Amino acid sequence: MFRGRYEHNVDRKGRTSLPARFREILAARGDERVIVTCGLDPCLVAYPVAEWQAFEERLAKLPRFEPHVVRIKRLYVSGAIESPVDRQGRILLPAALRDHAGIGRDVLFAGVVDHIEIWSLDRWREHSQVADEERAPLAKALSDLGL
């Protein structure tokens, strides 16, 4: 499981160090690659290859012409790239993906159970603030889910 937050930098070529803990999780699964794509929020998401393949298999079983399915395929699948972890523990974030997420030099990796979110550090700070009026609906949603 991916958990925790880690701040890193992106170099001029678009490479950034994948947090060591996340590399350990991938290695324990027998893989050193992630699939990186646009997130629904203004961030990127990275999945271990097996998780991504399971997602694509579930997506393929959905109604092909359902508008939400089409949009998810366009957003998630069309922008997805396989990014191997290099010998220095880095992954490549292509320019088009960095542009989508507004990623410059400073990034934040957030482990969110089965995948990783990759945020511009500034955008993370803006979006991670939970206003007081949002707390009660979040608490209710957690309760409704049995958590």
C-alpha cells in the first residue's frame, strides 16, 4: 500500500526521484515501472503496472459508448505512459503530463493506497486545505462507507 507524502524536485529533463518507500513497494511486487497519467484533479496519478492492467480490464468491460466511459478513456488511457524507474530511482514525467498538472520544479508525491498522486507542490498546498464547511460532509461520507 502506498501511503505518506514526499517532496522532491524535477530536473530539466522532467525526471524526478520516486520516493524510496514507493520503490520498495514496487520492488516487492516484482516490478520497477509505473503507469503515469492525468488525474481527475489537477495532478498526475501513477499506478503499478498490475494495478493499471486490472483497471484497463475493468474499463474494457464497460459500455463502449457511455459518455463517462469515453471521457475516462480519453483522459486516463490516452495520456498514460509507462515510466520505468531508472538506476538512480527516478521516473520521467513527460512535458504534456507536467503541463496538465502544473508541475514545475517542486513536486509532492502522495500515497493513496493503491496508487500515487503526483502534485505540483503549490497546487497540493491549495487543494489539500479542507475548509471547515467541507469537514462535516467528508465525515458523513466516511460514515456512510462504514469507515
